[in-house]
Amino acid sequence: MTEDSKPNGHKASANTAGSQPQVTELSARRSPHWLTLIGPGLVTACVVIGPGSITTSSKVGATHGFQLTPVVLVAVIFMMVFMQMGARVGVVSGRSPADMITESFGRWLAVLIGLATFFISASFQFGNNLGVDAAVREISRDVLSPDFRLAAEPWFDFTVVLFNALAITFLLVFKNLYRAIERLMMFFVGLMLASFALNLGFALANMTPVPELAANYERPPLLDFSLLGLVGTTFVITAAYYQCYLVQQKGWTQKDVATGMRDARVGSVIMALITLMIMCTAAAVLRGSAIGNYTEVSSQLEPLFGAWGRPLFCIGLFAAAYSSFLVNSMIGGFIMADGLGWGSQPDDKAPRLMTIAVLLIGMGVAIIVIKLDFDPVPAVVAAQAVTVLAAPLMAGVMIWLSNRKEVMGSFRNGVVMNIFAGLGFVLLLAIAVFIATQKVWPGLIELVGWS
């Protein structure tokens, strides 16, 4: 081996050798930059807080007030448990989940998980496209003059195409895709926190006195789809599963296990804060309001908050929709490519191409709905059916991987972690049964016209 070819490209000169201890000592005294201690959990928080989460949180707050705050906290705890398991599996094993699944069960199971995740992500992407489109249209009402907005109205139909083109460009241009995504998600998280915090401030300033407020709220039922929807939009198992990939893209290894655990907790706290701020805003000022979607939330805030309330909410909505827009498509694309054995790293072509496929499918369905007034119910029912099967399956695989001695060694789940993971699995199974019996089956009956 020549001097020039030694590890890290350093020459073994006397000067270098003599100065190396000083450099090492200086580096040891420096504490890591705080940006190196977070990242994957924050990216996961961005995909969880999307248009669906905003709509569900607003509906629950307007209907049940502050009574379901504990439900959010429970859902976040379960999400944190599975995020931590995903992070540990990623940093300790250093391998993709699909490779480990294939070794034990065969490629078929890895492909099944990949296909299910791809389909779920494409379905969510449809909602993210509609969220971006709605946010841009609502913001334009406040920042553009009526005449200019009327003249620009035909161009709003291309909003979805524009933002998908930006996302695809983002995927193709950046060589270090993870770093670019992480920095962008930090910006979007800051935007969401600021927007929804200001909205909550407006709400608390205009809140009805508590005794009168409480009298207008419905008592939450023991089992209700809105309650399960609140859990389902916070406890997102596909995002927790993707944590395995994110920690590896970050470059973390086994020595970073503690950092990965801390990062997952930070991401979970961010999810809880944003969800609770949205729910409490609706609880404070939208009691008894019938909320169908996120645009109705912004419309009802306008007379209460004046000129600034609705734009602030729509800025937060845009940040939630477009951050989820990017990461959600990557979840489907990367897990699908990994399941097929085509690679799982950002440097591989297949994950990026599969991500673009998710983007194009979501955009196509959204354009059909926007332009042709197409009924999205069949797509929603199909997505619910796939979720019923995929969510418990992915949770079970995560529990299995994080308990394998040959994979995890001394980093296997402890008793407490397994108890919470088991309870989370049972919760996902219960939600799956409820959706299958109360949503999927009735939806199929309605679609095929059975009596």
C-alpha cells in the first residue's frame, strides 16, 4: 500500500503524525452540532402532519372540545415506540428491512409490504395534492386583488402540476437527497409551528368562557370513527417503518443508538404539539361547527380572526401538505424498490423512480377529481382496504425484527418496550377490524349496488 492510498487519503508524514493528536484532542472537546442530533424523527413528523391530520383534528376539536386530548397523547406514545424500534433496527442492523425479511420468509413478503406501502402512499398523495391546491387557492384570496385573481384563475388549475414538477426536480437534482429533505423539512416544521401557534393565540383570545363552552360539546363515544381517525392520522405505521431507512440515510450507525432514540422522541413531541394546537384552536372557537374538510376550517376562522386568521391557517396547511407531499411519496417509492430488491439507498435509481411514480399517480387522480369532478370514493375504499391488511402486518414485522437476537444482539426490545409494542399492535388490529366492518364492507356494497 502506498502512502497516498492509506485510509482516508492521509499521508503518513512526520508532520501529519505529529499534529494529529492536537487535532483529535480539539475535535474531542467540540460538542456535536445540534443539527447532527436530530433529523429522521423530524422528517417523520412532517409526513404524519398532513391535510388528513389537520381535518381530523379540527373536526374532533369542534365536536368534542378538549375532551380527546388524552387520545392524541396515547397515539403519539405508540407512534414514538414504533419510531424508536424502527430507528434501532436501522442503526444496529445497517441493512434494509426487505433484505432481512427475504432471508427469513422469502421475497414474496417483502414485495407484499412494498406493494401495500406503495398503494397507501399513492392514495395519501391524492389527498396531499388536493391540500396543496386548496391552500394555494385560499391564500390567493387574501394576497391577490379580486381582478388579478380572476385573471389568474385559469392558471390555478396547474397548481398541482407545478408542485409535482418541483418535487420531481428536487428528487433528480440533489445528489445528497437525505440532507436536502432534512433541511427542507426543518423549514416546514418551523412554518407549521409558527402558523398554528399564532392561530391558537387568536383562538384563545376569542374563546368563549369555559362553562358555556363545555355545554356545547358532545360527549365522545367509546368507539367512533372520528376517534379512531384521530389515532390513525397520528399513529402512522408506514412512517414509523420508514424510520429504518431514514436513520441509515442520515449516516447513523450502532454508536448512534441513543441519538436515534432521542431524535424519535423529539419528532413525537413535534407531532403532539402541532396536532394539539390545531385541535385546541377548533375547540376554542369552532364548537358545534360542521367541518367537512380543511378549506371549511379556514373559511370559518375568517370572521373570527379577521384578515390574518385564515392566511395563517392556510400557510400552515400548505406547509403540512407539501412536506407530507414529498416524504410520503418517498416512503412508497423506497419501500417498494427495497421490496423488489432494486435498492433502498438514495444513490440507487430505482427508489427515486418509484418515488416519482407515486407522485405522478397521486397527481393524476387529483387532476381527475379537480377537473372532472370525479367521485373519489372508490379510491378511498380501496386505500382503506389495503390499510386494513398492511398496518398490522408492518407492525408485526417491526416487532419481530426488533426482537431478533441475530439482528439486534443486546439492543433487542426490553420487556416494557414489548408491552407497549404489543398494545400498539392490538390497537392497529382493532382499528383494522373496525374499518373493515364499518367502512370497507359498506363501501363495497354501495359501489357494486348490492341491497
